[in-house]
Amino acid sequence: MNDEQLSKCLAELGNITRLKVFKLLVKAGKEGMPVGSIQERLNVPGSTLSHHITKLISADLVIQKREGRTLHCIANFDVLNTVVEQLKDQCCVGFE
């Protein structure tokens, strides 16, 4: 992941609604959650939620899968782990 991608991920998580959505999806695990359940739990209007989910998808933080009429959102744990590792790798390395 380059710095531009890392910046995009962190920027999208910098919005309180997107952060709440992402944290909820992380708690849900690899099964994810239907969009309707996210909306109910966070009490966010559908159009607003759609906007925020689209932003998370554009940063590759969320994956969507359709099962029949239900749209599931799943946290992209590979990207989450990469973001965390990128930040941890900078710890105590000094200045060049």
C-alpha cells in the first residue's frame, strides 16, 4: 500500500459515521451485515448510509456481496491489517 492509498483509508475513517459503520462491520466479522441491519443499528437514513458505504468501498475498506435481494457489507480485513501494519512499521525507526 502506498502513502496515497493509506491516506485515503485514513481519510474515509476520519468521518464519524463511516468510522461507526466500519467498526460495526469489524465486530460482525467475516460474515458481515446486511445493509438494512447496519441502518437499523446506527439509525442512519438509507441515502446517507449508501453514501458512506460507497466511500468505504472506494477506499477498499468494505466489500459488498449480494445474496438474493439482500446486500451484505463485509469489512476488508486484509486492507485493515495493511493499514495497521503500515502505521506500526513506522514506530521507532528514526529519521532518514
